[in-house]
Amino acid sequence: MNTIRSVCVYCGSSPGHDKTYVEAGRTLGRALAHSGLRLVYGGGTKGIMGAVSEGAMRAGGKVLGIIPRFLMNKEATESGLDRLDEVVITDNMHERKQRMFEESDAFVALPGGIGTVEEIVEMMTWAQLGHHRKPMVFANIGGFWNPMLTLLDHMRGEGFIHTAHQVQPLVVDEVGSIVPAILSAASATGTPTEGVPSIIEKM
């Protein structure tokens, strides 16, 4: 029996310049819903964040938004939040990220900015420290994450990722392959917290 129930998606609260980013968010939201997986995300109703939640909700999926109080008027609208199945309002970013981790069985980074990088890198850091072994995915839409992946290879090659076997995010180029990759990784390892997912490229 599959143990993936909820997937956390990190992404930009802005749409970015390439319209394929927003469409990828919408498509991923639908894919999660069609697979019976709950979306856990930052609660935003704008940009790629809004597209992911909209895609999931329109497809009948469950959505949990977790947002700090001080970002409610910046990244979301009250009417948009009211549409979500569940909303958790935190006092700060640290509480938000901790709650997102606790509620999720896997993590996906769609295109985004500094906040998105910080969030997925923190999950990689925790994996390196042995805090979790949940699947982590770089949704490499249009090669967006290529510079980041090059940097990770450079750090690994220079000997700064000492437990590289515990920091092996899935790299998936096609949005339609993200959910299958997560489910395959979870199936191969038994549970999201046992074993380490392998790298999957150009799916």
C-alpha cells in the first residue's frame, strides 16, 4: 500500500515571465488531485502558488494552505483562502516550514525565487542530517533548476556534501512525470521515511 498521502509544493508567489511555469503549477495540482494526494503548500492565492491550488481544487483534490499571518494580505486574498479545505495560520516563517514538513510525505520545488530555494534546500539539509528520507523533487520545468543542479554537483565534487547518498533529490523535467516519480520512489523504499530515493532525470 502506498504511503504517500500528502505532497508539499514549494513555488513562487509570482507567475514568472514564462507562462509555462503557471501552467506547470496548474497541471501538478490536477495530477495530485487525480492521484488522491492532498496538496500542502504555502497558502498563497497568486502566481504559481495560486495555480497549483486552483488546479487541485478544480480537480476535486484536498488542499491545505499554511501561511504566516504577516503574509496573508501579500500572498493571498481572504476569499481565496476561504476556498481551501484547511488553512493553518502561523506566527512566523519557521512555524510555517515546520508545519509543512510535518504534514507532508514528499516535497516538490516548482520554479520560484529565493524563498523556494531556501525551502527545498532546508529539506535537503535535514535529509543530510538524517532528519528525514522523504522524496524531494526538483521540477525542472524548461531547465529552470539547471543552475542549481550544477551548483549542487560542484559542492559535491568539492567535498562539501559529506553524506551525498542522503541528498539525492529526484530531478524531473516533465510535470506529468512528477507524481509517478514520487510514488515510484516511495514504493521502492517502502515508506517515505525509509531509504533514499534515487535521481530520476529527464522523465
